[in-house]
Amino acid sequence: MAKARKTPAILSNHMMFCPGCGHGVVIRLIAECLEELGQDKNIMFGIGVGCCALLNIGLEADKFNALHGRCGAVCTAMKRVNPNTTVISYQGDGDAYSIGIAESLNAAYRNENFTVIAVNNTNYGMTGGQMSATTMPGQKTATTPLGRDCEITGLPLKFPEMVSSQFNVAYVARGTVTTPGNVNKLKGYIKNALEAQLKGEGYSLVEVLSPCPTNWGMTPLKAIERIEQELIPYYPLGEFKTREAR
């Protein structure tokens, strides 16, 4: 008897993310959800600039690399032209919330019918660890060597809370990859977001708090601890807009 395949078919090669990074877990969950929903051969990804671009190496699916921050506009076009295709915008916090904040807000404002997966590691991961919109108060980055001064830069942005409270979107949640339990919950959020798109309910967003050991200057275990002790109290986990509420 043939051994059952465990790896989703669209994961064609090993990913090249840094050791301890959360991106690999998130991509695996997306692939599992697409397969379980029968959408793994009916998928288009809009990919942001940054660590997200490594999806080009290990993901066997239709992909379009948007200009920095423009995934919201690109995925709007892809979904409108291909309304029966599942469209996912895969971005980091720098791409989605900093340089791409206008495109991200306007897609949510219009309730465009695609799904956003935003991986929040509180910095521009690919380009050297500069400050992003989600960098924590006092956090040292390549552009805040003395720590982020929120009196100058403003407070870290809570995008899920913003769009869920102000716009008529379909589904919004925040999860993380720190524990097996949290990973299981995150998979549920991702599946809910995709199902909202499949049923034509509108814009769905899942933010993922992800470790970045390389730019945080920490071991993977210490990076997980930082999420649990520092990030989650500021960026609470859970669903902010449920599908049942519509």
C-alpha cells in the first residue's frame, strides 16, 4: 500500500527562510487549508516585497510579485478579472502596513473579496531590520539604534483592530506560531478567511505574529518568548470580526 502523502502538493521545494522564522509554518498552514478546501489548483498569490518573495522558490502556484506595498491593488485587479479564482495577498508588516498602507486600507475600505495574510515580525525583515509601523516602543532596529521613540514616530499600528472596527469587512483575526495550540488556532483563522472569500463575503485578513531571530538578535526560543511576553499583550490574539456577525 502506498504511503499517504503528508506535504501539500503546492509546496514543491524547501523554503529558504532563516532558522526560527515563522513564515514557513504560515505557508504550510495556507497550503493545507487550500488543499482541504479544494482550492490548491485554483489559487493566485500576490506577493509583497521582502521575506515574502521567498515564496517564489518553494510554492508551486500562480504568483505575481507586486511592487513594494502594492499587493492590495494588485490582488484587487487579480480578483476582479478572475472572480472564480481564490486570491491571497501574502505580505509582511513593512509591505502591508508601512509603504503599502494606502493600498491595504483602500482594499479593506472597498471590502474587496480576497484574503490577506500579513506576517508581523515588527521590522523590515529582508532589507536589514529597519523600523516598520509595528515596531514596538523601545525596540532597537537598524533605523532606531537607540530604540523606537513613539513620541517621534507614533505608536505601533494595530491594523486588524482598525479595519474591523471602521470598515464593513468580512473577517479579521490575529494569530501566532508560538505553540502547537496557537498554530492550530491560526489554521482555523486562515481557513475562515478563505471560506469568507469563497462564499463572496468580502475582504478577509489574518495577521500573524512571527518571530524574526535574525533581526531581533535572539535565539529562536528567545524570539518565541518575546512574542509571548511583549507582543501578545500589545497585539492580542483572536477574532476581531467574525463571519457570523455579518
